[in-house]
Amino acid sequence: MSDSRKWVDVRIATYNIHRCRGLDRRTDPARIARVIKDIDADIIAMQEVIGAGPAGTVDQAQEIGALTGMGWVMAPARELRGHIFGNVVMSRFPLRSHAQRDLTWRVCEHRNVQRVDIDFDGRILHLFNVHLGTALMERRYQAGQLAAYVHHKRAPGPKVVVGDFNEWSRGLATRLLSQKLKALDLYPHLKKRRTYPGVFPLLHLDHIYYEGELELRKVELVRTRLSLMASDHLPLVVELRIHF
């Protein structure tokens, strides 16, 4: 992007990879990497990723990053069988900084939101990658915390919030987030919007919110033979024009 241009086109995907465990019950990070390469996105926000653990064991984040050739950063939410476990953002553009905020509610499973600042020739996009809980009141609490974190005055400029929101109807979390953020309307772009479960999707759990001057140019729900088997979610991909 030249210094004189005040906008950039970017392709962003959100993908719950389900610990790389496919519907055939095989755990295969290389298969997830093939799905990601086929998507050909500039930025991938992944949920349910197994990271570093005991020496000699598989680090899914590292393996997928190596196979795709993309830079990445992880935000662990908890430990899973001796490994860190949580969200990962991968990018073809430089990752300038990253942080995370705890969204855990009471005694429910530990959750967080990952924030990554992505550099487009000196112009910063703040990307938030989230995986909300499965309980109704849990999501309501998390939605409020998420909206406050996204609105933080120390993060000015365009923002995109993506991930698995675990909400398939216009519930409490959706209504609260829609009051604070703009929701990308997928209905004019997709006849099929359901992303879970992968091979026969019945629910629309993966969503995209934003703040700032963004134009939605294209939306894709990736329904290939490979993606239908690789995880219990389908990747949701958007092409955005971001005005800085």
C-alpha cells in the first residue's frame, strides 16, 4: 500500500479448527493448513488451537504456521493436557503488538479475547479474536467485557472483531454487541450462513463485528470437501476495504 493511498483491501477469515480434530476423528494439523492455504486469506483468526506443551509433543500453532508460511501469535486461555490452548491470529502483514483480556465468567471454562495490531505500511488495524462461552448469562457478561475492551481509547482507528460467538439466534450477547459495534450483515451476500457443524451445518455461530470506516466487498463460507471434514466448523471469509 503506497503512502498516498488511504485505504487497503484485506481478506480476513475466522475459523474454529476444533483442535485440528476432523469429523473423521483424525487429528491432523497439516489438513487444517491445507484448508487455510486454499482460503488464501491475508489474516486468519483461529479458535480452539493447541499450542506448546511438553518437549517432543505436537504444537499445532507452530506446525500450521510453518506449513502456511504465515506469522502468528497465540493467546492461551487455559491448559489442555499439558499444552497451552486458546486463540491464534496468523497474518501475512507484520504483527506489531498483541494483548489479551480474560473473559472468564464465574466457574465456567476459561475464555479470553485476543487483540492483535496489524501494520499496513504504518497504518494499524486492531483485530480482536474471540471465542465466547456456551451459557447464556456467561455470554452476556463476556459481550459487555468485549465491547468495553474494543472501545478502549488506547486503540484508536479501524477495528474488526471476529470469532466463534456460540450464539445462533439474536440473543443477549448479540443485542449487546450490536448496540456498541456494527455487525457485518451477511444476508445479502450468503444464501447459506450456517457454519456448524461442518459437514451438515445447522447453526450460525461465527460472526464479524467492526468499528470504523470499512466496506464489505465479498463474503465466502468455505464449503469444500476438505473443509467439510477438517473441523466441526466451516471457515467464514470476508473481503474488506478499510479506510484509514
